Amino acid sequence: MSKQFLFDGRPVAFEDGQTILQAARVAGHYIPHLCWHPDFPPHGSCKLCIVKVAGRHVSSCAMPAKEGMEVESNTPEINGERRALLQMLFVEGNHFCPSCEKSGNCQLQALAYDLEMTGERFAHFFPERPVDASHPDVLLDFNRCIFCELCVRASRDVDGKNVFALTERGINKHLVVNAESGRLADTDLAADDLAANICPVGVILKKRVGFAKPIGERTYDVKPIHLVAMEDGK
Amino acid sequence: MTAELETAEGRETLRKVAIDPVSRIEGHGRVTLLIDDDDQVCEARLHIVEFRGFEVFIQGRPYWEVPVMVQRLCGICPVSHHLAASKALDRVVGAVPPSPAAIQLRRLMHYGQILQSHALHFFHLSSPDMLFGFEAELGKRNIVGVAEAYPDVARQGVLLRKFGQEVIRATAGKRIHGTGAVPGGMNRHLSLADRDALRADADQMVAWSQAAVELVKRLHRADPGLYDVFGVFRSGLASLVRADGAMDLYDGVLRFRDGDGGIILDQVPDQNYRQVLQEDVKSWSYMKFPYLMERGPDLGWYKVGPLARVQNCDFIPSPLAEIERREFIDHGKGDVIHAPLAYHWARMIEMLHAAEVIRDLLDDPACTAGELMAQGTRGKEGVGIIEAPRGTLIHHYQVGDDDLVTMCNLIVSTTHNNQAMNTAVREVAKRYLSGRKLTEGLLNHIEVAIRAFDPCLSCATHALGQMPLVVELAAANGEVIDRVVRD
Ligand code: SF4
Ligand code: FES
């Protein structure tokens, strides 16, 4: 018999080496996540995937599953924490969904809906983050970066280009482009690189697409993220 | 004329009455009256805080975001900004002209906006004053009062507005802040289901709009001493017209008439607006004062909006509204009608026109099929002009090679009407307030004059007339002598 743990009271089978998030997912249980991606090792930065195990809060994307552990995920307490994390993300950057072209395809927005984040709670930081429009095909709107480093990892590990990096710490942390000029135009990023297509929010955007697809017909307009995420392996 | 009332002599010694905020006009309107010791109005000014910050906000943003972003400029006519920006940016992506489907769908969206806005304005904001009189008790002078005394009128008003909103939803994707129009065209067709549902109601909307014109006409005729005279002043007229002189609220060329109806300028391409218009700045107002360059700031100002449009065009290209236009023109007995309250009559004629246009567009196959996007040689600059519910709306952008907006200039309808509204306030202040004690009803006369222009501060959420009115009596040195708050 395979090993099991309890996920919100229900038994979930797992194999050695699987994380809580992975095993839960295979068993059809969704755990909210932003920086985790099925094709990459866990990153553990966004903490949206927190669950409670033996009274402790752990990142389920990084924590290996263990025989007999009891995991609480979809509870008012944990979802409340996730909401607070989202609320912090919203004020750390400049997220203005109504005119953001990623609206409806944005995981941050979709999670906010899913977790019933109805309002703001913290004061906005309003960081100064100018856009980089130098590249002919790709726009960078740094205003919306949540520092998941998916672009960094994709560019380095898959595209083999190392176009992006995070720099500085804490409140000054920000995404930079690895070029002497600091401009995206001076990198070898191409519009069909994985790095140009992986951003879960609206930072790395194909130019001149904008609202070609109507709001209301987009991925998370049509289906909530907890269903979409279980379907397409993301 | 009352130009002398703009800045009074010896204003330091005068008392000031401030009506702030003007009720049923969202927070930013403020009227100040300087009154001397004998209660004579010595100075009257309407201050409107304009949203200039928006232009800076848009600079540095990618152009494709702009039509969605600018909808935030106005709570009532977001669609007008959405379309004016899209039209301007068509030039940047080289969609000149856009595809037939895109044009018809945008027209449909726009006339839906005209219908809903005119219905809102008339039934919710103005009909209470008109049906009950400007001095009627405040508790009655609102849409609830109308619903009690004239249930059919109120109901039709609500349903007309709803129909307009449905047209917007069906074309823009959402009732407010949709994304239907994009630089280069549209991103969606009208669905067959929406078309059929709208079609089923379209004739009824035309009939109710006709009834609304009748109602305004009746009110107007019943009291010509008020309607034809209240706050009247002569000014030029400005609007877009179709190349053949027909009324067209979506697209066309600029035409300007003088106060006697003579055409000053005609067939001005929208892209050339800067060659004919200039904006004057006055130290006491945040809002600029546009004027026709060749006439100068003192003579070159004009009215925009329904009253201007109905008289600026040569004809209305829909049969029922054209009949009404003729009757309206006849009412002027050969002269241009300048009475601010005639705005309401003209507005209802336009609402009827919008209802007819919508009905006909619903039968146009271009709305449900066909290429939505067009492309062409990339441009660096574009102007989009549209006749918004309140009047001519100008959007002007320059876009860099990197796709970011480098320059944005917006002239909204209320700005075009700035001088006209100030003049109306002065007229009313002079005729109705001078030498009398200030009463609630009298103060309301000023609001009625402003409201006739439907400044885009009017806010649906204040339709119940519950917005508090603050009246301040102050010496010109700023010292508040007395203060009345109306809840
Ligand atoms: S740009 Fe997007 S993918 Fe890259 S770190 Fe920021 S949010 Fe993540
Ligand atoms: S998904 Fe686990 S920390 Fe981000």
C-alpha cells in the first residue's frame, strides 16, 4: 500500500520525494500558488501555498509529504492568511486591474477573486517603476512584478539566455534586465522565449496585443483559477 | 451681455456666496457669487476642477491600454472616451478607415451611450425641476417625486436608460468599462442573441423617446416666458457634422457657427482641430476656456452639446427626429435658439435620433459578422473627435516608435462649454438674484442653469438630489460670515 497523509481530513496518497502540493494536486486537491510552476523546482517566495501541518505554517510547494501528516489547507484561518498575503502583494506594486491588459489572464487577480479578497487593507507603497518599452516585441511593465522569478528561471534554465534577475532586497527588491544599458532591447530575448511567456501577472507582455481578446472571455473570466490550475498542469 | 460680471470692481469689499457643491453635480463644481451690501451680484464664477492630471498619467503608457484607461475619466460617459481614444489611435495603427463592421459596432455602442446618458439626464436629473418647478420643495424635486406624480414618465425613463446600457453591454462587453473598441477596430461582434433581444425592444424605445420629446415640448410651450428666456445669452455653436451636413455623433468634420447662425468654419477635418481651436487660461479657474482662434477669446467661444448640434447640422438622418428638428427650428422663428433650457428639448430630439439609429443598426449585418480589425501604415499621431452626450470631445495622442504615448491632449465637452456655463450663471445671477434675499429656490435657479448644459460632473449616484448643498456667505477676503448646509 502506498503512503498517505490527510489533506483537510481526506487521505491523499503520495510517493517519496513529492511535495504536499504535488501530491495534493495529483489527488485532485488544489492549493493556491503563484511562484510555483510544475516545470520548475519550488521557489518558496510567495507563500500563497501555505498550509498548516502540526500547528506550523509551511510552504506546501517546498515541503515533502510525510506519512500520516495532517494538512489543513482550505480553512478560514489559512485562507485568511493567503488573503493577507495577496493584499500585501497588491500594495507592494502598482496593480490597477481595470486598465491592465492582463486582466482576466492574471493569476494574482484570479487568486484575489478566488480567495474573496474584497478590498484593500494596507497602505499603498506606490513604488516608482517605469516601463521598459525598448524591445520591439515585448513590453516590460515593472509595476506589476511579484518577484516570483519564473522569468528568471525560465530564461536561465530553459531559454539559456539569462535575461532577467532580481536585485536588492526587501522593499527595494526589483526585477532587472541583464544588459549593460539595463534595456530589454539590448538582450537577446525573443518574443517566443519561455521567459517572455511565463509571467503570471502583467509584467512581461507581447506588444500590440492589448485588449484584442475581450475582457470577460479570458481564462479566469470564464473559469475560476482553482479549476483552471487543475486542468492544464499549471 | 454680462461679461462685466466676471471680475467685479473693488471685489475685496464684497461678500461672497458659494454654492458648493452644486447639488446633483458631483463634488467638483463650485459657484461663487460676490455680493455687495445691497445684495447686488457683482461677480459670478463657476469653478470646475478639471482632470488634467490624467494626461500626464497616460504619457508613458503603451497606446493599446489607452482606450480602456481613459474610461476612468468620467463616471457617466466612459464609452465616449473609450471611442474617442480608439478613433485617435486608429491613426497610429494605420486603420484608416477601420473595417465596416468595426465602424458600425462602434456607432451602435456610441448611440447606446447617447441614449442612456440623455435618458439619465432628462428623467433623473432634470425632469424633477421641469415637472415641479425650480422653486418646488426639495423633497419632491427628485426622481422619487416624479415616480409618484408621473409614474409612466419615470418608468419609461428607467427603461430607456436600461436599454441604452444593454446596447453598451452587448457591444463593449460590459455595461461600464468594457473593452469592445481597440486601436484598429473592435474585439467582438454583436451576438445574435443580444441582437434579437435588443431588436425586440427597439420600436418601443423609439416610441417612448418620441413621447419624451412631446413632454419637453409641452413643458416648453406651456411656459415660454421661462423656457425661452431663462439664462439666455448668445454664443457661437460648435459640433461635428457629417460631410454632407447631416447630424453625426460618431464621426465627421467640425463646423462652427456664430451666434446668429452664420457658418464661420465648415468641413474642418478632425485631425486639424489645433489649427482652429485654442485654449485660454484664466487665473481663477482650473478649467481652460477654448475658443475659435480666428475670432479670439472674447468672441470665439461657443456652445457644444445637443442645443448646438441640433442647430448646427443641416438635417438629422432619421425621419422622426428630423421632423422634431424642424419643429424645433421653427420655434426659433428664424433665429438661433440660445435658451439654456432648450438644451432639454434638443437633448430629447437626439435621444429619439439615437433610438432610431440603434433600431436600424441592429438590422445591419456588419454588426454580427465581418472583419473586425484593420491595419495599415503605422502613424505617430492621431486625433479622435466624437460628439459625446454633452458635446464635442477631443482626444489627441502622439506615440513613439517604442509604442508608448508621448503626448496626450484632451478637450472634454464640459471644457468647451466652460465659458457658456459661466455666462449662463452670470445671466441667471443678474436677473434672478440681484437685489433679492437669497433663498433656496433662487440658488436652485443657478443650478438649473448649469445643469441644462449637463456638465459631466452630473453623477448618477446623486440622482435623488440628496447631495448636500453648502451655501457660504463670505466676505471677499475669505472670511465666512454665514453658512447654510442643505441636506
Ligand atoms: S516579471 Fe513576472 S515572472 Fe518575472 S519575477 Fe516578476 S512577476 Fe515573476
Ligand atoms: S507557491 Fe509555494 S511559496 Fe509560492
